Amino acid sequence: MVVFRGAAIGLAGLTYIWGLAGVAVTAFAGIPVTKLDSLADASDFRFAILPDRTGGMREGVFELGVKKVEMLQPEFVMSIGDLIDGYTKDPAVWNSQWDEMEAILSGLSMPFYYVAGNHDVSNEGLLSEWKRRHGDPYYCFVRGDILFLVLNTEDRPGGGIGDVQIKYFREVIRAHADVSWILVFMHRPLWQDENQRGYEQVEELLVGHKYAVFSGHLHHYLKAEKNGMPHYILATCGGGSGLRGHAFGEFDHITWVTMTRDGPKVVNLALSGIVEDDLVNESNQDVIETLRSGNWLEIPPILVETDNPAKVPGYLMLSNPTGSELKVSGKFPGNSLVGVEPGEINLMLEAGGQERVPFSLIARDEEVRVHALNESRLEFELHASYQMSGKSIGLPASVPVRVDAPRIIEESEGSGNAIMVDGDLSDWSEAIFTDVNHPMLIQEEWDWSGHQDGRFSFAVRIHDNTVYVAVRTIDDRMVWSGQDKDIQDRILVTYRSAGETAHLEAIASTVSDAVRARVSDDGLTAEFAFRGLGTMDRFRLEIGWVDHDRPENTKPSVLWWLDPQLADFGFFQRPNAP
């Protein structure tokens, strides 16, 4: 591109402007332009940043982002990490993922700088592959008098910056003390954590310099100021997102940076438009985060005395952590099993306020079984809104109603009731099994597509001072063979009572005195024996299933009957137990 910085007045009042190849082009004096001098300085440059692609990846979005970057023609492109799905120990899988990524990036005609994210280097095998393909996971480079620092925030277990990396950047910053700006790129936004896990030492090295920090990982946008310097968390370019809009920082975008003598000028090019760089900032972050997280609404877990109550009392806990008034409204329609009293809510919650709102679930029949109520997935959805700049901004939030009651269990006597731990459940009565189609807790939920993907049932018996548990899974895709036992379907059972905790697990090949599993036509069956623990009047069970649908994935879904974190849930007790 040719930039004309001025003109010379020639004969007959004509203006001569020197263009390509030294050819003089004439024009009448008085050029119709607001300014002859461009804003751009000769040292200015422009680059793009592509945010998170994976972590709930949506197909085709990152590809669209790359296509649009190529149309914009920046001088180069930065990433922010999480380029592949990763979390695998299988070289064939990670090679396929990186080959796909590199094929996508081949659509760029300018340099692309890799930044390591947790999905990219989540284990030693992936880290070695990163080094083989791309080089160091942390590095620096200089463009003009701007120093770029690319950090590896996976340098410690659970995320962080290691000592060797800190030493490297200490030497880099010391060697480039005369740069005008430093731009820092990192996947995890460690700069905002209470425990910065090594980044605080990097931050100390930046004192006295002008700098800006770009990060990702959280999949929602924020611009903040720390130490008087701009800090960004970018949203997504294909990573998992609620996509509730720009106002909530949930959108797919490219970040466009113009580096000037005064520092970086940042704008976000949403894949559907252009978005300011401070749409979510420190002044409105508390309001936006409250609405986005839905944490203003809570229903504490409800414990009732019997397994078939006619009425279940509970309460909503509404909290407003911001300095603005919060409006809460909505209706409680109930479902086919229960109605709700009262039927609606409409209130204003003062700044910093809390309010406890009681409600009752009323069985539509004479009574309702607790497990059936949990399986019905009853949720309350309410709407919250704030006034911002004269406009109302709001989002709905929904929370599940979680109920439990102690289960009565009696010990069976006589040799005819003896249980053989062999994985064969034919000696268990179907009547005592509990079907779990809708688990109360699902870890890595994006990898589970519903009860047709996987479900399980269980039963519990006591005989001869032993607690026996039978579990069977129904799975659309079983993963039960292979050398690596960590990437097979796995059933988990934990027993807890006063002073006693015991944990047992089963994969298809498990055979022991206490556990035996078998492969059925559509899943796994397993029996567990907690020997000598059947004497307690009251005990708790945590029952879960690790459902591996993709053998290459080291972060599969884990389906839990009840939430193990709810300490009052999952109890069994003998009749008349205190």
C-alpha cells in the first residue's frame, strides 16, 4: 500500500503526487480529504489474535476465523492456546489432530505463532509432540522495538510457570531493557488468580516497563487494568460457549491489534461484526459475571425424612454481590410429579443483599418417590436484570431441585441368600434396582449426549456383615479392552460410615475377592463386596461410572448417581436406626 504524506504545488495550480514507480499524477489543488497526514506511523504494525478453538469445540468456527483473518491480511497472527482437543496419550490421535490444525492454518499467508494451552500439552507425550512440531512451548521475539513474550502456563501440575521458564524470561527482559512495549501472551489468565503459581515472578520482571497481557482459557471476554496496564481475557473462536452475546462477553471473534508508539490499540472483530475492546470491563464486570454465572440463584439440597413424601419444603437463596439493585422474576410451573407453591416470584434485591424465599413441592398424587423426583430433572428458571446506562440488561438462570432421603435396608439371612461375587447379576431381584437415566452430577458433561449415550442402574444388599453393590451399565459405545486401563469404562463405588471409608473400582478385566466385572451385550456388569462393613446402622454410598466413548480422550464423562459433594445425600440405614 502506498501512503501519500504530502503534495507539491506545480504549474497552473496543479498538484503533483508521486505514486508508484515515481510516476507523477496530477490533480487539482484542494484535495477533498480531512487530513493529509495518515494516523499511521512508519513503525506501526498490525496483527491478529485467534482465541480458544477447543474445550467443547464447535466444528467449523475456527476455520471461518482463519478465513476472515486471511482476508484482513495482518502482518502476522498470534494464538492464545487450546488449538487441538488433546487430553490423549495416543500418538495416532494427537498426530491426526495436529495434522488437521496445520491443514487449517495452511490457509494463512502470514506467520502464525503458536501458544500452548492445557488441551495442547496436557501430558508428557503431547508436550514432546509440541516440541517436535513447533519448538519451545515458551519463547520470545522482537518486532521493531516491541518485545513479545509467549508463556507456557502448563509448566506446573494444574497450571503455572516453572522456575526454568521464569529464569529464561528474566534474562530475556534484562537483555531487552530498552524496548518501548512488552506484549505478553499466555493461555491461562494467571494474572487474575489469587495463587498465580509462578506468574507473580514474571509480573515483577515487568515492573518499570509498559506492557499488555493477552490470555484466554475461560471462554468469556474481559478487559481489566492491573498495575496500570491493560490485561485481556479473550473469548472464543470455536471453543465451548453459551454465546449469549457481546454484552456478556460470550462470542466468537478475532482480536485485531494495531501497535502504535502509544501502545496497542485493540478491537474485536466478532465473526458477525466489530466489537469494542472494553465491552466487559472492571466497571461492569461484577454485574456481567453475576448474570453470566447465574450464581445469584441457589437452591440448597433438600433432605426429607421419608422416601415418598407428599410435600417437600425448600427455599431459594437469592444473593446480589454487586453495588446495583437486582430485579428477580419468574414462575414455578412444576412438572408432572409436583406442583410448586408459591407459583411465581417478583422482587427487587438491594445492592449487596440476600433473601431467603421459601417454597413447597406438592405431590400431584398422594406422594412422590424421591428418586423419581430427581430423575424428572425439576429445575427452577428465573430471570435477573440490572439497570446499566439507562438500559435493562438481564439473563435467565436455572438451578436443579435436588432432594434425597435415607433408604431403609435390611440384612438378608440364611445361606440361601448368600451372594457370590462373580459379576453375574442373575441372583439379584430386578425389583431392588434403581435406574439412573439422569445423573445428578456429570463431570465433563459436554462428552455425554443423554441417557441414550449411557445410563446405569444399581442395587444394594447386606448379608453376613457385608455390603454388596451390583451395578450394570447400558452404553452406546463400550471401551473395555486395550493395554491402557486408564482409558476404559470404569465403575466407581465408595462406602462411607462413621470412621470408615472404602473405595472399589471395576473395569471389564477386574477379578478379585471384593470385585468382579463382566462385559454384557450392551455394557458392563459388576459386583462389589465391602466385607465387614455391613454392621453399621447407617452408611453412605457414592456410585459413579466413567463412560469412555472416545478411547483417545483422557477426560471422559463421569456420571454420578448423586453428587458426591453433598455430604447428606446417599445414605442407607437399618430400620429403627437412630
